[in-house]
Amino acid sequence: MKIDKQLMTEFVARYPAQPATAFWRGIEIDVLARAGIPEGLGLDLGCGDGILTDILFKRMNREPRLVGIDPDPLETDAARKYKFYERIHTVGGNAIPEAADTFDFAISNSVLEHIPDLEPVITELGRVLKPGGRFFFTVPGPGFHENLSGSVLPGVSRSRYLAELDKRLAHFNYLAEQDWQDMCERNGLKVISFSGYLGERTTQRWESLSRMTGGLLHTLSSGRRRPIEIQRALKLRALQNSTMMPQSVARVLAGVITGGLDWEDNPDRPSCLLVIGERPCAS
């Protein structure tokens, strides 16, 4: 799959202080936009500040109807500016304040890996999806660790490097395909397909960008702060919600961060998975 330079430019413009995030999302949202998300009322599970969802549906040339949920009140406050959210709830995914059989689809973009106790969230999803409703998850999988190059510092073991990276990213799980199938089946859901994205080359490009940005900030804080806390302290979250980099500048920077990568490798060992499934209709 070719890297979409226009979409990458859009992400660099919307995330002016986070080139590593822009790079990852520029590939990921292209994958999700091609997934066949249906019409109807959707659940945005972990909506954050709404920027990703705005870019996703603009990419699809659609005005969605959505209900957003996120446990962080600062994020949901930022998301309220988007008119496509009919309702926004500041709650976790394990207690969705919506009736059963409400949603035609659910999307969750790079969220579920941040939830330590994931099963209650999948249970709730099975409750609020309509029969025949579909879900679309983008998540890192077991291949993420395998595709990383590792520490550039002498004397740092790979296991220590991976543990520190997971702490910085707040990643709690990397479920394999069978894990997703089993969990979904326990909760009345069925996985239809898996698609991999972010191969070794693109993962290591993200890793290099991340070392120079979020990794550096994490080191300077002595690992005491979560990434989002550092971003807020430096006013970076406010920046991305209020300021767009000029397109001409963003286009140049997008070319720099994707330099030498004319395509997103189609990996046998993907770092991330697009998981598509449904709540089956009663037979």
C-alpha cells in the first residue's frame, strides 16, 4: 500500500508538535478509512479530542452520526466542538450510558491497548451494538515489540527497553488474533477479518521519530509523567486543538518523515491489526 502523502500532510498539520504520532496515524487512518465502515449511528469508543475521527470521516467524504465516550474530561470537552457527535459521555468503556442495541457500528482507534481490564469493555460493546452491527478496532499486536530495533543506549537490555517503552506509551496489552477471537466469542461477538499494517521498516521509522520527541520528553521527566500529562504541561494538547500548521510547511515535513518510504510495507509480521467483527443476528 502506498503511503498517502496528502493524508500524512493533514496529520502533520493537525499534530504540529507530534511527528511520530502524525506518522503512525497517517498510515493507520488510511487503513481504517478503507475498511467499509457502514452508515448509521456509531459509537466512537475512546473518542479523545475528536481530531482523529474528524480526519477519518473527511477522508471517507462522509458526515457521520456518532456518540463519543472517553474517561478524560479534558478530552471530551475538546471533542464537543465537533457537530457530528450527537452525544458525548465522559465515562469508561465498561459502563456505556446507552441502551442495548443502540449502535449500527463502533470504531476504536488505538485505544484498547491502553485499557488494562479489557474484557468488561468488550462485554459492553456486545450489549450496545445492534444485531448485525459491526466493530472496527485498530490496535498494536504482538508484532509491535518484535519489529522494534531496540535501545540505542549501551547497556540497556531489550527487555528493559520494551518495558520502559510500554510504560511511556501506556500500553497494557498486545492481543494476538486468537485472543481477539476468544474474547469476542465470550461476549456474543464474532471476528470477521484481520488486516495487518505497520511492518518492520515503518515501525522503526516511527521508533526513530518517537525517540526524538516523546521519548526525549519522557526521559527529561524521569519517567514520572504520562505522555498526555507532558503534552498538557507543555501546552501541546492545546496547540493541536487550536492551531494548524500551514499546509505548505506540513507538506515539506511530511516528506521528511516519510523520506525513503514510498510505500507502507505489507508485513508478514505486522505491528498493528485492524480487527473487524460483528454482533451476529439471531438465527
